[in-house]
Amino acid sequence: MTQQILEPGETLHVLVPSRAIAAAVEEISPRVRAHRVDAADGPPTGDAALAQVWVPRSGGATLPGPEFFEALPRLRLVQLLSAGAEAFAGRLPDGVVLCNARGAHTPSTAEWAVTATLAAQRGIPSFVREQDAGRWSPATHRSLVGARVLVVGAGDIGRAIGRMLAGFDVELTYVARTARDGVRSTDELPDLLPHADVVILIVPVTAETRGMVDARFLAAMQDGALLVNAARGVVVDTDALLAELSSGRLRAALDVTDPEPLPAGHPLWSAPGLLLTPHVGGAVPETNARAAAAVTEQLARLLAGEPPVNVVGDY
């Protein structure tokens, strides 16, 4: 990346979503001016229209209309507070760089994936339901120890999941779009899926990953296997998954769904063999601090004349 984001000595104007991030970025340097802006309120005005950097709000941030960007002629960089960038990638005006907060959600999302996997394997959801009903119902469920696990997605979060799983002596296989040392290719999934006890999804949303977990993918999984989705709901064909859950052949743990939020009355709510959480994989108190740190570190680089990091390409 060689594009100049900031001229030497230039004041850096930043659009931010909260007082906390405003305070954090203005502590970096007297050259930084923070402006609290919510894109839902309309285009920026006044000094806010001088912004070279925009930090959208976290949690469901969406791309605003063209009038928002037309009001920001100096905008050069959009810094996300999330790792996922599918709502923005390839859709920003020419000359505007997109960066994500790689690493900010890594520990908590990896922790959710391991928590959900372990809970589903040991039947914790069913025991909780029995507790609510006041029933003592002993049962034997599967174990995570020694399980054969496919982690589909070998990025930062996928690697963290692997490290956390190491203590369970699992037989771990990483899968990614391109094969490399220690990583198998997604082209090999038809041969790998029939041997996996657990399949954990932690891929970005791209043209290749949308709907990749379809009826054929699920049919290749062995009877009783567990699908864990810590990625995005659109990676999985919901109808195909419902068919497998309803038959009792597969189990699943989902933090994300398609559609999302899951509407009342949707059949996923009552699907057998499903552990479901409402997109909270990254939601721990420390995540906000890590995301804010990603912003301040990025801005410090710009002030120093260094190129931005965690640049996202077109999806």
C-alpha cells in the first residue's frame, strides 16, 4: 500500500461512533480531531466534513448512501471495528482504503467456538433444559477429547481456535481456500468431511464462501457430526441445515444465522440438536478495548506517515 493518507503536518480529522473512541484518538496527538457521527443521521457537516478517516459503529454497521460520501471529499480511509468487512468491501468510493480490526475479536470469538463445541459435544444444552424442567436425567453424550476436528478458515481466529483446542488432544486439520504447509485446500473438503467429528467454520464472507455449506457439503459429513458456525450466517444454506437437523443426522452450534436476527417463529428456534446464540461470539468487555486500540494504532501510523495495516481487498 503506497497511497498517501495524510500530508506531513496535516491535522487528522476522524469520524468516530462514541465518546470513548473520540477520547482515545484525541489522546494520540494534538493533530487529531475527533467528530462523533452516526451515518444514520445523515451526511457530516461543518468540520466533520473535513474527515480523512471514518470509523463506523460496531455491531451491524452498514454502508450509507452516496450522499454520505459526497459530503466527505477528503475521506481516504474507513477503519472498521470488526474483522468482518463484507458490508463495505468493494463498495467504497474510489481512492478510499478499507481496513478491519484484525485481532480485536480473535480471543473472544475463538473462545466462543471452543465453548460451543465443548457444550454441544457434552450435551450441556439438553441438561440445561432438563434443569429448567426440574428433571434429573442422566445421559451419555460425545466427547471433545480426541475428536477429529476440521477448522475451515486458517486465519487469525482459526489459528486461535486451534491453539485452544490443543489441550483436548484433538486431531486437528486446517482448511483454507489455498493449500499450504499445514493447511489443506477447500477443494479437498469432499474427502475430509466424512472423517470429521466436528467442523468449525471461521471463514470470511466472499463470493466463494457464500452458501458453501450447502446440501452437498452437509451430506458429506458423517452421521452425528457437529457443525459449528462462528463465521457468518450466509456461509450456510439454512434450509439444507434444517433438513439435516430435523432428520437427526447432524447437530449444530450457531452464533450466526441467515436471516439475522432470527425472526420469531423461524424453524431454527425449535430445530433438534441445535445450540443457538445471538451473534455474541465477540461480545466480551475486553473486545471494545481491543477494537479501540486497533483504531488508535492505525491513526498513529498515519500520523507517522506510515502505510495503513489490515487493509481489506475486494471480496
